[in-house]
Amino acid sequence: MGDEEKRHRAITARRQHLKSVMLQIAATELEKEVGRRESEKQNYLSEHCPPLHLPGSMSEVQELCKQLHAKIDAAEEEKYDMEIKVQKSTKELEDMNQKLFDLRGKFKRPPLRRVRMSADAMLKALLGSKHKVCMDLRANLKQVKKEDTEKERDLRDVGDWRKNIEEKSGMEGRKKMFETES
């Protein structure tokens, strides 16, 4: 166990040493990055913003203010134009999205139609032509004969109800009804 503990401590110490070296390298890289950004900023400002020299007389100061105001106005106009372009494009995007939404809503899926298939055709479609199973269920059904009941016979014998009413109308019809009942 002693050798294993020493080995484990050595590995841990090595890891800590590597971490500290990596942190030192990262710190120096950050310092270099900050210095580089500062020099880029100074270069940009020296190119785009000439050093300000304040004139001594009041008229020269007024002229300088007029020039600065003209530059500010030009920048504001450019900013306004860009904002209008952005608003226009966002409006177009919203309109296009609305049109897309409307188009999706217009086309509804057609209702599915029922297809009448026999059990044999369904099995053939599902299983393929390999399995030839006969599922003729009607052939397997038992046949039951109905017994003629008296009510059904009476209904069949009545026939057309209009003829029946014509026969019973008037005195002759009533006479026949009494004769048949007795």
C-alpha cells in the first residue's frame, strides 16, 4: 500500500503542477489580449477621430459646432433609414408568416373513405399470396328456418290495405265484417 499511496500522491502533485502552469499561460494570454485590444482601440480612434484643436475666437468655435451638428444630423439620418428598413423587413416577415399560417389552415385533409373488403381479400393483402386461407364466414353459419307465426300469416294475407278498405266501405263491407267474425 505504501508504493501505491506514493504513486497516487505523485500523480496528484503532477496534476496540480500542470493546472498551475495552464493557469499561468492563460493569465499571460489574457494580458496580451487586453493589450492588443487597447492598441486596436487607439489605432481606430487616431484614424477616425482627429485630435480636437479648440480655436481661440468665438466665430471659429461656432463654425466647429456647426460642422459637428452637420455630422450628427447625417449620422441620425442614416440611423433613421436603417431603422425604417428593419421595420419594413420585420413587417414583411410577419406578413409572410401569416400567409404561411393561412395556407396551412386552408388545406384540410380529405376524409378517409371506407373500403369494403372481404375477409379473404384482407388476409391476402396482409399476408401476401403465400397464405391461402379461406375465411368464408357465411358458409360456416348455421341456417335457421323461421316458423310461420299466426301474426305473420295474417299480415301476409291482408295484402294491399287500400283494397281491404274499399271492401269494408259502405253497408256491404260492414255486413261482410260481421259475417267473417261469427
